[in-house]
Amino acid sequence: MPRPAVYLCAGTIVIGLAAVDADNNILLLMFGICLGAIVLSCLTAWRTLRRISVVRVSPEMAITGQPLELRYTITNHRAWAGARCLRIVELVEKGFLSHRPEVFLPRLAAQQSASLTVSGVALKRGRIALSAIQVSSGFPFQIVSKSITHYVDDEIVVYPGLGRLHGQIATGREVRDLVGVGTTTARSRGDDEFFGIREYREGDNPRRIHWRRSAASGQLMIREMAGTRDPQLWCVLDTQIDPRRKADSDRLELIISAAATVICDGLEKGLRVGLVCNGDPLLVLPPGGGRHRRTRLLRELALRGPNRTDALLDQLERIAWPARWRGVGIFFSASPFEAEGTLARFLNRNIGPTRAYVPHTTAFDSFFEPPLILRPDDTGRLTK
């Protein structure tokens, strides 16, 4: 109950007791007026919220530290009476948004709808669960406020913030030069380079018949050509940290933001991008491209949490790494990384030439510039 309502109820009780004790008509009149105001506020607020519906429109995704918008459509289904002083509040868990979404509608006529938009800032990546909307009204005296909760399930996936890369990701030609063996894939009608010899099949180009091998084997043999495969980039993350330490959590957010930036930059340059993250479960997405690849990879990064027990090397050794997966690797770790250690040798042997980056080191700071994150200060204003 609001503080003014408490004061009014307490005052009404005091006036009523004094009126009965003194048998004073003026006090009895004041007691009746106060009591009538309380009853009228309760009934009017309750009737105002009857047959009021709310529909929320929320974005499917947002970016950490960047504004997002929620839109509410409020409809008054009553045939003749309007609704006044409506306050719509999103009941969202604290810590995910810069402030609790809240809008105020002074008046809504009968059989009418109104759309209101409220902005907020996503403070951290992950899922923002939207489950309930509270509609309240204190009309007419704002003494007693009545509220009704509408349960509408929805969620927003907050992607990691994207920073800026100062270093260059290898271009297609550099990838081929670095990887060397294993960068071609067989194509029956490719024209790039020689791949091998196989038996002649109906429909093959007669100009590619290998006559010497055909004469030796007694059947027609044909030269099979290979087309060069698109360059491939692996982004590898070691998410093993102690989540109780804020410094470790901050470094994890840095490497996830850096990985998201590398993925977007690589896909824009036409690379096929793969992603590896340790944890429960281990995530291994082979290199791929296309329109939906960026969304898939960023979503995986958005929902990936820290782990305390799953070592990256132990999990990678359980997987068979085919030669067609080879490419160039970029490795991010929240903890110091041994460039000549067992993990480094494994990545270079199975993934391809791999560069390692650890937050707050010269190599990391010269390669990646973190994004500017908007956060509320002590006064509630958003600052960078």
C-alpha cells in the first residue's frame, strides 16, 4: 500500500475515534468524507483495470551495452467507460536491463488501443526472460493503487558486444598459403587443378580421358579435377575460469566479445568460420558460411557460460579432426596461455596455424579494441 494511503487510513481511524468520543458532527462529517474517498478509490481503480489487455512486442535479439526497445499495445475492451492513469511495468529480473521498463498512459477511451515504446540497455549477454506485465492504476485520488498481472512469456537473446580489430585476419590467399595441404575438395566438374584418376562414367567430358592409364588398365579412365575450397577460419575459446572471481569473469567477457568480432569480420571477408568452446557440453561447429551462419555463431557465444572443470585440451582430444576442417585458427583464453605447450601443438597440428590471445597482454590489446558499453551511473544516467 502506498504511503499516502497508509497516512489517510490512519488519519481516518483517528478522526472516526475522535468523532465517536466527542460526539462532534463536524468530525463525523470529515470521517465520512475520508472513508468515502478510500472506498471510491478502491472501487474506481478496480473497475478501471477490468477488460484491459496488454500485448508486448520485443526484439528477438539485442547487443550488450546497446539500446533496445519494447513496445506495448494497451487495449480497453469496455463498451462505454474509459480507463485513466494506467501504469505498465515489465516485471523483469534485475541486472539484465539498465532500468525496469515502465510506461504511463494518462487516458484510454473505450474500445480504443494505444501503443507505447520504452527503451532500455542490455547490461550483459545471455537470455532476458520476459514473463509478466503489471498494469496498475490509482485513479482518481492516487490513494489506493490496484494492479493486475498479465503473464506473457517471451525472451530476448543478448549477443556479445562487437569491438574493433586492429590486426588483420588472414585473407583467402593467406589462408591457402598457410594451410597448404588439404585446402582442395574433389569436384567432378571442377577446373582448378588435378585431383586424381577414376573410372569413366557416362556424361564425363571425353577430353579428360587419360589414354595411357586406360590402355594399361583395359578400361576407360578419366582425370578428375578439383576445385579450391573456400578459406577456413577457426575461432577457439577456452572458457575455463573461476566464476567467483570478478577479474576472471571480466576476462571471459572480453574474449567472448573478441571472438564475436573476429567471427563477424571473417564472415564479411568471405571466410568459412568455425567455432570451438569448451564446457558442458563441448561446442564444435565446423567451418561454414552463409546468411544464417553469423546468427548461429553469435547466439552460441551469447548463451555460453563459464566452466570450472572442463579443460579444453581434454575435450578436444576426444574428437576426430578430419583434414577437410583445417584452416587458420585464432585462440582466445581467459588465462595465460603457453605458446609452446601441449595445447598449442595440438591446435597447430589439427586445426592449422593458430595465433593465441590473452586479455590484458600486449598482443591482445594491439589486436582487439573492446566495445563501448553504456551503463547506468549512480544517478541512473547512461554513461560509456
